Amino acid sequence: MQSPAVRGAPQWLRGLLSEEFFDACGAHPGERKNDKNHFCVDCVAALCRHCLPHDASHGVLQIWKYASCFVVRVDDLKLFDCSGVQSHTVSDHEVVFLNERTARKRSASVENPCAACARPLPSGHDYCSLFCKVKHLVESDQGLRRALRVNRRSAAAAGGDDPAVAEASQSGKRRASSSSESGRSCGGSLRKRSRKQPAPARSPSC
């Protein structure tokens, strides 16, 4: 269930922050390691490793677990500016928490609380998670726009001034087109195979 706090965000971001990862994939119940630990930005869906190989034009994020919470690598999250979010180093990669951390008791003595949930943070950070940054910025439309990294040319081509709306529109068009051609946007196993055309009959020589 999506939190009302992020309803002003683009569809892919709302999906990323509301998805429950590492559940068994319903499309591959008999396969080993079928936990859904990927997220397709274009299809707005959680995927398991067997849903891949994925359409190369789609953006796929791998989701990890750290301290029993979902995290994503900062380098992989190219559509959103993670600056200000507290990061952690896991296996030489910088990661951020997707969802709001377990709340701690608020205290007036906290010098640097999270701007959204008041969780104590080290100096130099404003948010404890991606969710908290979105929650705080969604109250200011301009603030959220600055954090979103979308293709401005695509926004202009879509005929709109709001890059977030244009990105969602373009994403929806890709999903509809892909679904009509293959029956499913993600997963190569369900794509239709092109039929071989019979060789044309040669006319008898004169």
C-alpha cells in the first residue's frame, strides 16, 4: 500500500518505495532463488532473476538487504538525486535505505534530526532514507522536481512542462507497446517468436 506522503511522486518512485521485495516470484514458483530482488523502473514491478534477461531499454535496479532493510546502490539510482540521504558502505558500494528507518524516541537534544522523521543522523545528512527525502520534498513541487533526474528532451517531446509527468507518460507508452507485442513487458521467456517465412516459389525458366 502506498503511503499518502509520496503520492505526488512519479509512478516509478511510488512503486519503488511501496514494493515488498524478496518475496517469492509468483511467475516462477518452482525455480530456485526466485526472490524478487530487482525493480523495473519502466514496468513499475518487482522482478526475480528468472524474469531476466530484461528488455535492454528498460531500467532495472537491483535491491539489496542491509540491517534487515531494503537498500539500493547510489550509483544505480540514476533517476533521483540521493544527496543529503545518509549512505552506508556495503561491499565497497555506497547504498541508501529505501524506506523510513525504525523510529527512535524524539529528543530535544538531537543536534541533527532527519527532516522527515526526526531520527538522529550524523552531521552532514538531512534524511535517513530515500522515502524520507521524497516525503519531505513532495510538499514542495519545485523541490521534488530538482531531485528528479529525467530527460528534458523527452519531457519537451511529450508536450508537457512537468518532467515527472512526461517521464511517467513515456513510461506508460513503453509498457503498453511492449505488452501488446509480447503479452508482458518483463521477462524474455514470454516473448513471441517470429515465424520463419516460407521461401518464395521460383518461377519455371522460359
